[in-house]
Amino acid sequence: MDRDLQKRTVEALLFLSEEPVKIDKLATVLSISIDEAEALVGELKNDLASARRGLQVFEVAGGYQMGTLPELAPYIEKAFSEDVSSNLSTAALEALAIIAYKQPVTRIEIESIRGVRSEHVLENLLKRKLIKISGRKEGPGRPLLYNTTPDFLKYFGLKELSNLPSLEPGGDNLTAQEKDVTDTDNAEEVITESTDNNINSISN
Amino acid sequence: MVQAEYTIKLPTFEGPFDLLFHLIKKAELDIWSISIAEITDQYLAYLHSMKELNLEIASEFLVMAATLLRLKSKLLLPRSPKNLDQDEDEELFEINTAEELFLRLEEYRLFKEMSVYLRQQEEEQQKIYLRSTGGQKIMVLNRQESVYTIWEGANHLSDIMLRFAEATKTDAYNPAFSAVDDFIIADKSNYIEMKLLQMKRPLPMSDFITVDGLWEVIITFISLLEMTRQSKVMLLQERIFGPILVVLKENEGLKEEQGG
């Protein structure tokens, strides 16, 4: 398979997939190394841009995906007049921000930071599959723990959790900061795992 | 009357921290340089204006008001003379409680900023349209895949039901009793009833199994269950794995005969 054909195959796969495609998936399909696959995706990205096409390839949720250019949004919306997905509420975004950085995290912890009850918000986020229940915290009451999902990354166009801007250190509470870092690390593992599942389901 | 001309728009706040944060920003102050007394007054003033507008005030806002008042009163109370020599400790304690509030506010501020960042990301990402076949995707069962796939990633019972419906369509799905037609059972039931009437005594279930094979056993058993449901017969079994005795219910005499 010559290189040109490989690149066209990458384009076709990204075009067809509704979910982000992982680089190792592309590499396996084309029987090439991950570095080569990445180079191909990079070239495809540039090709689309330099040919001034309406499509772009971007990195999201640990994979690559093809989508339309943002500046075309008004025309696309006009053409399809689809129900424009409603934005999340401010409360939902606050809760998501806390979960993203502190995961796995309990409802009480979220509420104590926000200063308001958040049951309803969490329910909605669960419904939208932006968060999931990842388990229970050991201790009194064994409260549920919440994590973000791969859909969270997709929704906000994030490559991975570590791509979130780092929380500014507020004052000298270093211990709290350190804790954040380890929590995020754990969460990353969880996310990679579930992204794997996602990609598997595409291949099925 | 004149008031109706005005449209008063109060910003909505997600919670007490959100309101406090707003007040601090309005005063162009740093969280660490706010005065508890001032912020308490402003906070209460805001709650008052909400009350005047007949807006419902969530309990969290009131709890925060109480907390602020407690902090403020601590600052206003003169220190008792006997504690003068412990001045530093006392001071530390006072700062600590206010500091706790500052720390909480600071933490809230970080996540508040992060939620603004997420909002920007959301807006950007919503401008990008992805390929979508639309509608609900249903995983198709391949030969290599187990039925387990039906459950995988399903968040709702309805998901599972949809997938199951799909699976029954595509696979050579064979419900165990699909071939048990009503008339076969009716036939067998008639046969059982006739035989019981003829013999005028309870008979073991095995007497009704006329042909060899599992299918015949199943049909007989289902027929008997159906007849039991209709109160036509009674099934008796004296011990586990013992013979099942079929008694015709309509004829009480049969039972007495059996008893005697």
C-alpha cells in the first residue's frame, strides 16, 4: 500500500467515523507504526487546510476526528435547521469544572465548593453522559463518586484531561494543589480506559 | 403605575459564593483584602433588594448571611481583658475563621473561572459539526460477539430493550416456546381431560405422555399447568422427584375414591 493510498485511507476512516479515532487504531488498520500514522494525520490536516476545504481534522478525547470548520456553522445551521444543542447552564459548568479537576469526587465535595445543593445539576449531567458514577467512596455512607466521561472531552473539544488549563495556585495551599494533581492522574487512567471501549465499539 | 415602566434586572447567582464573588469584583477588591463588615453589609443589602422584589431566596443564601453576621460580630466584640495576654492567639483565631471564608471563596473563584473557560470551549466546539448518521445507534451483534455486548455501554433499560429487539431480528433467535401453538395445548388438554373422565381416578402425569421425546413432555407439562390455572385439574406430588398425580377437579367423587 503506497503512502498516498494510506493517507486517503486515513481520510476515509476519519470521514466515516462518528467518534474520535485513536492513532493506534489507524496504525493497526494500515499496518504502519504509530509515528507514521501520526505523520499521515498531520499531512492530511495540512492538506485540508491548504486546499481550503470545508472540513478539518482535529484532536479530541484521545483521538482524531473530522468535522466542519467553525466559521461555516451559521450556514450549516441554516441548511439543516437542526435543534441546536442547548448550552449547559452555569451551574452545570461549575459542577463540571469541579468534577474535571477533583475527580473522583462526591456530591458533598462539589456542593461544599459551590456552596449550593447540586443534586439536580448532577442528575442532568449524568443524563447528558458528561459525567458518570465511578464508584463509591470508602467511609461513612459510602457516597457515590463522580468522574467525567469521554463525552465530556468531546463536548468541550479537549484532547485529554491533562489538556485542561492548570488551576492557578490560590495562595499558599500547596497541599490542596498536590492533591489535585494526583486526582487528575487517576482520572486520566479511567478516561483512557473508557476511550478504548469507545473505539472498540466503532470497530464492531 | 410608573414602576411598571421599569424592568429591573438583577443578576442571578448560582449560590452565596457566586454572590459574594460578584460583590468583591464589583468593589474591585482582592479576595484577601476584603473587610468582613463591609462585605456582610453589601451581602445583606442584596438579599434585602431580592426580598423587596419578592424574589425567593434560597436557604443557602440565608445560611451564608448568618455565617457572615457571626464573623462580623466576632470582629466587633471587644476582647475580654483576661485574654489580653493571649492577644496573638486570639487574633489568629479571628483571622482563621475569616480566612476559612477567604479560602473557600478563593477555591470557588478557581472553579468559577474554569467554568468560564469551559463555556468558551463549549461555544467553540458547538460550531464544529461532526458526521452523524442520526438517531440512536444500535450495536449489531456479530457472530464472534457475545450477548454481553447488548449490555455494554447501555445506560438505560430502553437502550438494552432496543438492542435486544435488534438482536432478535438479526440473529437466528428462537424463543423456546414459539412453536407451542395454542391448539396443540388445547388438544393435549382435551386428551388429558377425556382420559381422566374415562378412568375416573387420578392418574400420574406420565400416563398422558403418549409419544417419546422431550417435546411431548414439554407439551404435556404446559397443558397441565394451563389446566391447573383454569382450575380444571389439581397436581399433587408427595415428594421431590416423585410422580406427579393429576386429579380432575370437577369431580369431587374422584378424590373421595382416592381417599378411601
